[in-house]
Amino acid sequence: MLLVAAACLRGADSKMCSELISFELSAGKVTSADRISASEPQAQDSLPAYCRVAATLTPSPDSNIKMELWLPEDWNGKLEANGNGGWTGSINPAALKAGVKRGYASAMSDLGHEGARATFALGHPEKLTDFGYRAAHEMTVAAKAITAAYYKRAAVHSYWTGCSAGGRSALMEAQRYPTDYDGIIAGAPGWNWTGRALQSIWIAQAAHKDERSYIPPGKYSLIHDAVLRACDTLDGLKDGVLEDPTRCNYDPKELECRGADAPTCLTSPQVETARVIYGAVRNRRTGEFVFPGFERGSELGWSRMAGPQPFQIGLDLFKYVVFQNSDWDYRTFNFDSDLALTAKAERGVLNASSPDLGPFFRRGGKLIQYHGWSDPQIAPAISVEYYKAVSAASAESATVSDSYRLFMVPGMAHCAGGDGVSTFDALGALEGWVERGKAPAQIQATRIQDGMVERSRPLCPFPEIAKYKGAGDPNNAANFSCQAP
């Protein structure tokens, strides 16, 4: 009888799923709806049964936003949406699988284009708007409607999770559409999209001023080790990680060669390049601040910004949005006259810079932001800058922590990896905050090497940092407490 009942249920679910093909969207069309059977439990990447829905959204005549929504049969009653990275226009099955495994109706879009380059923006302002903010919102509206139609009830809670460009989209959602999500995770958000692009050109011009200025990757560890020797113990514990790199003022000039160039030292031009990487981007005529530099501890990842070629994500902004010339040469950028041109070309659609999160907070929305202190792609100080701006803009700045918490992750690189802990359940912490009113006083994080937990640490809400209690295993989070710096 149980087998018959289960078979009948599968048949009903299959029929309900296939019927979604005729579901009407206000600005788009469902293009497929198929029931996917459960994987074998012992399979490496096993999944429960779910309904896989694909749709194309067209909020403007030039829009072509592809999205997918995976609807598990064993639904937890909630919706999770996922962000993208860089200029990437694709739907990541791994992100959707992770959501379905937790019981979520899981959604993601391609932000209105295919591929990982910004070529789509050339001559297509509507597609740039889709990438900037509209695709994420339109996907959200469609996902909520399809979810309610399939389960015959609306999702009780909705969450957004994303890192890098997905973190930028996260802040766009909180700023522009405060009712879309109950909880939002913004990891390493590239909210100042133009500032990060400007930094990529700033560093490329310094690193390739001439052949003597380029720092070969073999010297990154030389600089990194010197930084650790100088600053590792400032937090009271020698562990290969800077708990608060803003306290480290190591000057790479200490590595300057006394004679000929060698693998064990930096030439004078290489010292200047390293200083540029650490330093802020500024208007060369007025000295006006544009974007923060990278922190000490980020050296092992410098190849992204200071490698043989300029950082592609930044370069694309100028080729396809600002100058609209695929042959544009980064060496021609003028950090005086071209700054205003960059701001004008952005049109207010790429930078998620508004500090006014009042409407999102007042409706009960919760925001968890995190950023690795050793991030070599998006300068981590930009997250601190945004947090302080929101606090200053709030009419009740003292209670911002009731709705918004920033977790700076020592030693973590861009979104993951690095020398520090980088595995943690931000979504679980957000669920506890939204659904049970438990604000995260800390988030437990681990460093996993070869499948084994090598270290655990608490992540502390900014400006607190994790301090070693002075006794016990320094690789055990239980022996740390969150304290004011």
C-alpha cells in the first residue's frame, strides 16, 4: 500500500510539475517544466526528487533573462535565490543543488546574458540595466509566483545569498527592492563596481609602467612571509593569519635589493608597485580618494590584479561600457579627466552605493555581510566603508546591529580559500536571525584541508575580533572570544 501511495504521489507531482509549462508570467514565459527523479542515496551527489522549471523573462524589448527554479518535493516552505560572479551570465547547477538539498525552492538567473565577459553591454543599455539590478528582481518575482502555484501556498520566507557580484546584487536587492527578501547574505560585495574596475587599471598601470616594475609571482610569497614576520603576533597569537590587518603597516621597502635583482629581494620599482597595491586609488591631480587598497596578507593572490594582463573584469567595464571600444588600451586611462566619464557611463545601474537600508530594516529584513581580509580581488575595506556608511545614514544608528552585521574573515581570500578559516554556514545563521530572532553573536568557521578540519575559529561581528583566551588549543574555536579591538 505504501509503494502504491508513493507511486501515486510521484505521478501527481509529475503532473503538477508539467502543468507549470502553461503558467503565465507577467513579463516572460515558462520554457520547460520537468520532474527530476531522486538520485540514489549512495550517489556522490545525490538529490531528492524535484521539479526543474526554466523560464525566459523579458521586462524590456531587449531583455532575454534566463532563469531556473528547482522545486523539491520535500519542501521546507522557503525560497532561496542565488547570485552570480563577475560579469558571468550563467546558471550554476551547484548552487541550485545546494539549495534543494536543504529543502529550499532554489532559484538563479543568468542576469540577462550568456558568457563571462561584458561584451553584451556594448550598444545594449537595457541589458546593462538587467545585469545591474533588474534581472535579480524580475527573477525573484517570477520565482515567488511559480513557487506559490506549484505548492499551492506562498513561501513563508525568502532569502538571497551571493558573493562578489552576487554580493553586489544582494545589496541592490536590499536598497531597491526591500520587500523581495526577508534575509540577505552579501559576501565580498563588489558594490562599488566602478571603483574596483578603476583599481584594476591603477594597479596594471603601475605593474607595467616598465618591465622593471612588474613583480613576478615567484616573489609574492617573499612579500607575504615578510608581512607575517612583522605582523603575525600583533593579535597575540602566531598562527600565520592577521586577525586585523589594518594594524599592520609593513613597508615592502624593507625587502629592497641592495645590489642586483634577486629572488630574495625587490627592486626599487617593484617596491613602488607593491606600495601601489597596498595604497588607495586617488585622483592624481587632486588627491581625492577613489577606492581602498588591498590589505597586508593578500600577497599570494596578487596575480589577479598585478599579473601579466590587467584584471579582465575591470578591463571589460572600460572596453564595453565606458569607452565602448573593444580595442581600448588601459595605458591611456587618465585618472583625472576619465573619472567623471566613468561615473557618467555607470548610469546608476552598477554601483549599489546607497546607504539607505531603512525600508529593508523597518520591514524586519536582516542582512549578513562577510568579507575576507586577504581578498585580492575586491579590497575588503570597501565592506567596512559600506557598513559605516549605513550606520551613519541610519536615523537610529545605534540599532543598526539589530538588522545588519558585518563579519570580516581573517586570512580568507575572495569568497573562499586563503590561509584562514573559510567554511561557515552564513545561511543557517541568517535563518536563526529571521525565523527565531537569534542575532548572530558569532559564526563558527573552519579551515578544511584534505577533507579534515584543521582549525576552527569564531567569526565576530565588526568591529569585534576573535581574541585567544591564552590557554587551550589555538586551533579550537572554543578557546577564543569575540572582543572589541
